[in-house]
Amino acid sequence: MGDNMTSVTEFILLGFPLNTRTQMLLFGLFSLFYVLTLLGNGVILGLISLDSRLHTPMYFFLSHLAIADMAYACSTVPQMLVNLLSPAKPISFAGCITQTFLFLTFAVTECLLLVVMSYDRYVAICHPLRYSVIMSWRVCIMLVVTSWTTGALLSLVHLVLLIPLPFCMAQKIDHFFCEIMAVLKLACADTHINELMVLAGAVSVLVGPFSSVIMSYVCIFRAILRLQSGEGQSKAFSTCSSHLCVVGLFYGTAIIMYVGPRYGNPKEQKKYLLFHSLFNPMLNPLIYTLKNSEVKNAMKRVLGIKSFMKR
């Protein structure tokens, strides 16, 4: 047992046990989705940088959400594509641990950024006269830095508990990337503390923040319904609906994965994590572009400038 525990230097990700033709089809499809994710979030970042009308707290937070989305996808999708091409190609122990850390960091950061964005909308709609005072640039920067720092620190806690564990000779991870629960299943020691910390972390960054988001939107919708202007109501609903769609997609799949009744089931987690790591980051810029008039107008202005320059 001692030799088994010290000889593990790499893992093999089982990914999706499919035939070669299906794997090639998925490789092409997922590669397209990955490119669209990077392109869509890159467009959001570009628009916010180029259009001065989008230099507001709301779009400052959205730009960081786009960065988190791209980083989130980059931490899992490339390894999944490699597995589809070479199912037997191993990943080093250091590479696996690094992937686990990055995935958790970007996931927690995105979770907290969504809470920050809901708070921003709450202040803008429920306390419009005090908005510029409450959401000063100093406060905005502090909220973003806190989100990124908290994500990294919480992930570091899981990493510190994971690295000392002895791993057996069973090197096969039943997943398409080094998801923490799948890695813990290969440990030759008691992992109850690790699993408890994962569940506690999931509750603290999912259930608690999600509850605060729901409470914020209850106050927001009450404030919107009290508006006298129909145009004001329409604009407020348009701004909030896009963020609410993103919140529903992110928190819904994440809570099902780590807090719901199917928690810990690798076959079910694969389905939800595939949606979470591939489709969520791709859909977010699409949702914000289609449902947000300010983003659509900014795109028209930027494209208009470019067409004018070509002339």
C-alpha cells in the first residue's frame, strides 16, 4: 500500500466513454462553443473598453464577469478537448491540482461577482439618488478585488487539504477534468473532512449568496412596480432581466451539482458541469447582448465608427 500511495505522479481522465466517431463530432462541436465563448466575452470586454457610455459600475462588474467566464472556460474546456482527441493521454499530478485550484477560483469568483452585480442593481433602482455616493469607484474596485481574493483563498483552503492526501494506484478519474470530488475518490485516506469542506464551501458561496440575490430582486421588482413611467419600468426590467437570466443559469446548475440530492454522483455531475463550464460562459454574453439595449446600442456605435473609418 505504501508503494501504491507514493508512486502516483499522473492521472488519466476517463471523460466521455464514447466511440471514436462520436468523440470527433463532440470535439468539433465543443471547439466551436469554446471559440464562441472567448469571442463573445471578448466582444463584451471590447465594447466596454471602447464606448465611454459603458464606463459605469454596472459594466465595470460585467467586464470582470466576462474575464471570469473566459478564465472559467479556459480552466476546463481545453483539457476536455485533449481527452476527446487522446483519451489515454495522462495529466500530471501537479497539472491536475492546478486545474482544480483554477476551476474553483474562477467558479467562486463568478458566483460572488453575480452577487455584487445584483447589489449594484438594487442600489441603482431602490436608492437612485444615493447611487453615485454608495457605488463610488473606490467601492466598486474594493468589491471586485474582494471577489477575486475570496475566490482564490477559498480554493487555496481546498488545495491545502487535498495535496497531503495519499493517492492509490487507481489513477483513473471518472470525469472530463480534475473536479475536486472526482479526485477525492482516488484518495487512500479518510476524506470526510475534505468532503465536508466542499459541501460547506458550496453552501456558503451558493445558497447564502443566492438567497441574498433573490431578496435583492424582490426589493428591485417592488421598486420597479412603483415607478410611474412605463418607459422607466421597461428600461429597469430590461436591465435586470439579463442579469437574472445569468444568475438563474449559474446558480441553478451549481446548486444541483454540489448541494442538491444528486451531489457526488459523477455521472450526473458530468452533465451539469458540462453545461456549467461550456454553455454558461457562452450564453452569458449572448444574454447581455440580446436583452440589454445599452450593449446593443454600444455595438451599433462601435460598428458605425469602424464602417466610417473604412470609408
